[in-house]
Amino acid sequence: MTNNMITGKTKLLGVIGYPVEHSLSPVMHNAAIAQLGLDYTYIPFPIEPDKLEIAIAGLAAVGVIGFNVTIPHKQTIIPLLAEITPLAQTIGAVNTVSRQNQQWVGTNTDIEGFIAPLQTTYKQDWSEKIAVILGNGGAARAVVAGCQQLGFAEIHVVGRNFPKLEEFRRSWENSPIAEILETHTWDDLSRLIPQTHLLVNTTPIGMYPKVDESPVNADEMANLSTGAIAYDLIYIPQPTKFLQQAKQQGAIAIDGLEMLVQQGVAALKIWLQQDNIPVDIMRQALQKHLGLNL
């Protein structure tokens, strides 16, 4: 049964957000479902912020199996769920919801998505390594938790707004992350880059339409050591200016497409209750959709 034959028996998955028409999740999820031959379909649901509570009740009423959550609902959905996993609590955001025992359970697969390439393709002992994270928004929270899970010795978060940085730092005070986390304003970046082993961009700088911008200037990037990893959560354009600069320094470049794919794989494992998710098919579907001849 391919997922283009939708009947009354077809099980529903989806993504909620506002706006949501640009989401790439349906492309990769429906490719995986078709490959597995399952009678499921994955649909984008545009839900305005003031309709969130009634929409979630509606998704339960029509028997939706699970859904992803994107901007602006990742935090506001939390009080509407019966349960959220400790991981989602740590990050303070939910991106994946599943129906369990007639209740909605929220978790966050962004951590798993972020660390996947660092646990497989670029696997190493991180216990004496230093991570520098650019930005202190929601995505940075998942990256911080991921770096701690990988075992980094030090995590440095760099942001522009001092009060927001302080708030970010304080939010981890009751967690073991507090012992390895330091926050910095952008002025410290040139001092941090020479010693970093993993440099992560969680800011929107370099995203379409401002594709010729980078959060790091050429002089700062010139001090990134050869063999360090530069990881950009942005996936269009490929490569971003940030990753182009890093490659010129001999650094390893990872773009956000892999994180997108891997957090999707983690969500499908939860919803379908199976491990054999066709990750290559998902990646290829996205590359084809985005016109990337890789």
C-alpha cells in the first residue's frame, strides 16, 4: 500500500505550525512511509496561535497518531500536553508529540537530530573538547543539551544581548550543564575560536535571502583550527557562507539538512514503534526537493 491511496483506514501524522506551508517535513516523512509500505500519511496543519488548544483537542478527536511542532508552538504547547519527557523539560520546548494511552505526550528529537552525525560519521572522544555555540535562542538550548550528552568538557554560548544571555545561563542552574556552561557576548568570539573543537551556528545569519552573510567574520574564522568541526543548523543555501569560510580553514563542515533528517528519523521511530527507518530515502527526497545535486 503506498501512501498516495488515502482511505478511511489511513493513519494520520503531521506537523503543526504557523505558517507551515514551507515545512520540508512532509517531503521526507511521506518518502519514508511510502518506502516502508505503510498506510499512513503526513500532513501540514497551519494552526494560528490562539487556536492551539482547540486544534490539539481536534487532532485527538480525529485519531491523529502523532505530530511535529514548529514555530510558534514549541513552548506554548507544553501546558496543553498530559506529559512531557525530561529531555523536553530540560530544553523547555517540544517538537514531537505522540498519542499514548489516550493522552498527548511531548518530547524533543532536536537533540538526537543534532548529535547524530557527531555520534556516527564524525565520532570521537569529546571529553576534553570545547564547543562554542553562536546564538542563545531555542535551537541553542537543544545544542547545549546535545553537547552535554556527548560529554564535552566546556560549552561556551555567545550572544549579542547580555540580559538574554544571563537568563539563558540561569535557566540551566539546576542542571549538571551549569558546571560546564559559560556565556559570552560577541566580543569574546575572537578569543574563543582558536581553542574550539566544535563551532555551531544556531543564529539565522546566512539564511536566505541574506546568503552572503556569516555570523563570524573572516579574521575570526582564520583562527579556527584545521580539523575542527563547523556545524550550521541552516540548510539553505548549501553551503552557507559560514561553512564556506570554515572549509577554507580546513575545518569539517556539517549543514542543517542532516539534523532535519535525523530529528525526523527519531520522530518516526516513536510514532511507528519501529527502528528500521529508511534514512537514506528521507535524505534523498529532501535533496531532490531542494534541487541539490549531491
